[in-house]
Amino acid sequence: MIEIVERDRCIGCDLCIDVCPTRVFDRGPDGIPVIARQVNCQTCFQCEAYCPTDALFVAPLVTAVAPGSRFHDVRELEESGQLGRYRRELGWGRGRSLGARTAVGPEYPD
């Protein structure tokens, strides 16, 4: 379930708002998306996958985590490599653009 929109990383591109199939996010008055309907989150990771700055964190759970959970500790998530992990696993890490060609690895050359 979506747990974090890290304001310091977010650039207000609205990709998370656009790709969310259940309309979890609203655009905040300052341009930063806010989690408006967390209960609607399907834990599909699309928002996290498309976020170009790794500002979102989707906990691998289908229910919201309790206050004080390690899944709310941005510093711990950064240090453990959890922020941006889903994008890296997809091959959409820093410096890569989205698309089928970026998914092709060395074992499948052009």
C-alpha cells in the first residue's frame, strides 16, 4: 500500500496521479501530490515505478502500516535502498527512459 510521498524528492510531474488506476492521489495546493484515498491503493506499484525521482514508497502490504512503522522512516528506506528499488528492479533506474527498449538486457542484444 502507498505510504510515502517524499516532498523533498518530488518534482510535481503528476505521473503518479496519471498512472494510478484507482485515483489514490490528489494534487496538493503546492503542486506536490498527496495520498488522498489510501484505502483505494491496490499495491500495484505503478506510481512507484513511474516516479522519476523515487519520491514514492509502496509498502509490500495490502493494508496501511501502523504509525511508527519502519515503512514510514524515509531515512531508513533511503539507507536500505528501498526508495527506488522497484524502478531499479524493472530496469527503470536513474538515467533510463521508460519503454520496452530499456527492458532489453545484455542477454537480448538489439
